[in-house]
Amino acid sequence: MLLRDVLAELASVHWPSLDDELCAIAERTTTALSADRVSIWRYDVTRSAMRCALLWEGERRPLPATELSERGTPAYWQAVHEDRTLAIDNARTSPALADLRATYVEPLGIGAMLDSGIRVRGDALGIVCVEQRGAAREWTLREQDFVASIADRVGMAFLIDKERRLTAKLEFAQRMESLGLMAGGIAHDFNNYLGVILTNAELAFEHSSGEQRDELSAVIDAARRATSLTRKLLAVARKDVVHPQPVNVSDAIRAFLPMVERGAPTGVRVALSLATDPLVISVDPTFFDQLLLNLVTNAYHAMPGGGVVTIETGLVVEPGTTPLYGIGDLPAIAEGRFARITVRDSGHGIPKELLGHVFEPFFTTKGADGTGLGLSVVYGGVRQHGGYITVESQPEQGATFDVFLPLSDE
């Protein structure tokens, strides 16, 4: 197939996901150039280093641990940023690969490389790297132009994926808003009725005796449980009254640890990795305990066969963009100083198709045993405190929930 035909085919197909498109681009590129390997590298958030996001060698391969950076691989870093493409005919002698020769080029038997920068609307996102094993190879100008066009195609794929994720974010926000309004309205009216029931039941209890007293006690207990449920619904709708106080995150977690350890199922262990420096936030202490309890309990349920729940804390400064429910670099977190609370489990993970629903009210995978309010209460409360929550997960690789709460100025 002619090189231009490959580009035309890639541009004409509507790919269902970014991953599908990148694999197709890498596969078509190796075939068109009769190359051995194609990898796609992306900058980290600091743009001072790049890591491999996809490696294709006949099929998708595990990602290499190699990191490309201005500090660690200065010769290559300078060379790849000088021109639109970097054509290396002999990888064993090229000065640009001096920092990579012993750790990458020679162990893999790379004979030649052809790299091109990925750019979208003036922003550099990474590189596409084509590699030939064995002997040296002289890359033609036509091949160099082709790889530059492939890099543009990768950039376009990133742009389309960003728009797809922005749409998903908007739909999620609208869904949460409508469900929150519904939950808040129901909870407000229900709470008024419960107040009447509870007040009259308590008055009757004071003037009762014997079997009647036991029956009224059951009514009062049920009404109080229902009141607790309405508080959860109000928290989902972000209409609950909160009483923020300065709280040192790590100290609060240490104090809370005995409670969650007592409730840990057989075979489940709780591990802490807490920041040594104080992380003081302004938060309602009751909500903070509920946040920890709900996230840890959720982790317990994900590990019926046992495992480890890890609770971490740390300082995040101007975190920028972070993944939202595992589908991309959203939402854009406001600049500032945040305490990060991470709850990670080693359980069965969350299927990709469910990640976008985990924070929705009444969504549960536990059947009749679940209310579907635990994570939605956390989501509503975190947003009410000016924070953010994200989740990342892969099937059989556990789940990681990150909560970002702004540090207190006090």
C-alpha cells in the first residue's frame, strides 16, 4: 500500500476509542515502512520528561521502563527537539543516542530510528518513534514526511479524544445535577414528614409503658435511621449544612484507623502511607469521617478474597489536569495547594463501562445489599468543600480513589 493511501485510510475511519486508533496507526505504520517497532511517547505534566504510552511490535507490547528527559538523556532530548523529524540512519554510532545506547539501543538491537514530534494547535504532546532492528537504514525524505504526517494524525487522535472526554464530562455533570436536584427535593420533603413522626413518637414514648413502649421505641429507631438517610440525600444534592473546622488530615486518619481496622473482613489489611508534614484543611469532621468510612468500605467490598487497602496522603501544588473516572485528563483542577487523600485497593477493579457511573446516586453493583449512595455522598460532600474526587481502575488491578481538598489558610 502506498504511504499516502495509509494516511487516507487512517483519516477516513471513525475509531471507537483513542486506544483503538493508536493501535491502528502503529500497526499501519510498521507495515507501510517495513519497520519492526513503533512507539508513541507523551510528555509528563512538567514537559521535562516523556514516557512510552504505546509500543507496537507485531502486536501491542508491554511498555518499556525507559524515560526520556532533558536531564537523563540530554543528547537525544536536544536532537529530537531541533527539527520536525529526527532521522537516525545508524543507531549504533549516532551522537544523539549516546545516552540511550547501553540501556536501550544495544539491548534491543536497534539499527535505525525515525522520530517525529506530535503537535496539536502549536502544543507539543510527545513523539512518534519508528525503529528498525538489525542493520542501519537510510531513511528517505518521503519516509520522513510520512512519519511527520503520522505524528500529525496521532495529534488529531488526541484532540478528538479530548473532545470526546469533554462531552462525557458535560453529560456526567448534567446527570449529577439532575439527580442531585431530585434527591434534594425528595429529602427536603421527606425530612419534614420525619420530623413530625419523630417528635410525636418521642412524646408518646414518654407516656407509654410495657409492650407499647417497645413498639414506639422501634418507630423512633426507624425514624432516626430514615433521618440519617435523608442527610445522605442532602449531601448528594450539596444542600446539607456543614460545619468546617481545621483538621490535620494525617492525624485524623490515624485516629480513624482503629475503627476501620475493626470492621475489616478476614484477610483484608489496612496500610498507611501518610505525609509527615502537616496538611491542614477546613472540613466538617463528621463528613471527613464519613468520607474515609465510605471509601474504605467500598474497597472492602471489592476484595471478597482478601487484600490490602492503602490510605495515602500528600501535598499537591497546582495539580492541573487529573483523570476523572478513568476516561481522561479531566476535570481541570483549579490552581492552588491541596491535600490529597488516596484510598487504593487490590481488588477486582471496576469495568471501564461502569467507571462513569460510580458517583451517581442510587447506582450500585451490590444488588439489594447496596443503596448506591456511599460514593455519591462522598462526591457531593467533596464538591461542597471546594474539592475534587477522581477514580482510576483497570479490571483485576484494583481501584484508586483520589480526593483533593484545599488546604486551609488558617
